[in-house]
Amino acid sequence: MKKVISTLFITGMVISSFFCQAQSNSKNEPVPFDILDRFVPCGWMGDCKKGEEFLKFNPVCTDTPHSEPSCIKITYTTGPSYWGGVYWVNKDCNWGEESGFDLSKNKLSKITFWAKGLTGKEFVQFKAGGVNKKEFKDSFDYEPKLGVTLTKEWKKYTLDLTGMNLSCVIGGFCWIAKSSVTFYLDDVFFE
């Protein structure tokens, strides 16, 4: 019995080593970090935190996703605050009670994502970092001066984080709108 367990352990170690080597590459390029899998969309802000009459958030929309099987569909209706947004934060809605992810050693330098609008006229701002409400704070803040007008077709967007300190990432990704919009998001990655 001990010999069988020992053989299984060694086999498991060899397989594990193989997969770890397969994830790294000879060029030492960064391995993408999936924001939608590792961060939680719990930072509902502005009108969005007032209820479903202002925000309809479907995380498993099957209407023409960029990557199968689904994408995120967001419908924001302007309310009394005249703005709304959602932040994806880490570790079960950590707003700074705990340290964020340390991505500084991963050679990541940008966030890429795919988005499209329902009508092709949706104006949305995308940002990352900037969470500074509690003891721990984001080590970076990416907030562009302007947003983007989405098209009706899927388009890839990039937030350039070159030179930014990613040693404590709490706020992984965020969208903000100041008018009623319906849009779709998919494939959001640190790269």
C-alpha cells in the first residue's frame, strides 16, 4: 500500500511540474491574470447601489458573447445621483481591510478587455486601482481623463499600466457612466 501511495505521489509531482512548466514560457512573458475570475463585482456606486431600478447586471449573458459561453451585460439607467458604476475588487469584497494582490512580479503592464454597446453610442469610462478607503490602499490609480464611445461590434480596449506599482491591487477594474447605457463586457485581463 505504501508503494502505491508513493508511486501516486511521485506521479502527481511529475504531472504538477509539467503543468507549471507549461504555464511559463521560454520568452518569460507575463501570464494573463483573469480579472473576472479573480475579482468580485461588488463595488456598486452612485445610482447603482440604490437598486435594480437603476442597474441591471447580468454576469452570464448569452447574447453574442465575445468568448463563449457568456459575457456580462450591463444596463444602467440614470437616477438621482446622475452617475453609476461597478468596481471589481478582490478577496470577497475587500475594500482595504486586507492587502490586495501583489502582481508586481508578474511583469504585467496593461489591462485588456472587450466591450460593445447596444446602440453604438454608449459613453463609458473604464479605470483601475485607486481604492483608498481603509487601512490598505491600492498601490496605483489609473483614471483616464475621458471615457470611450463604444461601438455596436466587439472591440478590444487597453488600459496602459506601464510603470505603475502593482504590488497591492485591490480595485482590479471599474466602469463609470453618467448617462443611461446598455453595454457588454468580456475577457478582462491583466497582461
